[in-house]
Amino acid sequence: MSENIRVQNIQITPNYTLQQFKQDFTYSAQGIAASGEAQVLLLQPNEIKAFLKEPQDFAPPYTAYINFGFKNGQLSSFAIQQAVAC
């Protein structure tokens, strides 16, 4: 990963760890899979209240998200996924 990647002013580097993820993305870390996969939804500020009321309406792939993969506590994969329109 040679790009400069920032999410909410958080720098994502090849040395990014699962522990950092849990600190930086507390809400998303609650849903991390046993496989080490986690998703962070990319919401506009005006969408946050609606998401908190009805999170099922913002499920991937219908909402853009970042997919993090961790192996042995280290970042092993990172992908930005675009939303699918219906």
C-alpha cells in the first residue's frame, strides 16, 4: 500500500493493527467477524441519524464501505467498495 489513505483523519498504513482499528472505529469493531473481516460504512453526515434509527437500511452493498481484513492482529487487506444502486 503506497497511497496516503485517510478515513476520518485517521491514517491507514500497512502497519495498521486490529487494536488501532478497535480504538479508531469503535462502532464498526463491534461487528468484526471471527475471520478478522470488518466493515466501516461511508455515510454522509446527514445520514447518521437515519442509520442509527434503522441500520438495516444501510447494509452493504447498498451503502459504500471500507472492508478491512486482519490476520494475526495486523492489517492484511483493505478495499474501498462502492455502493450498488437499485
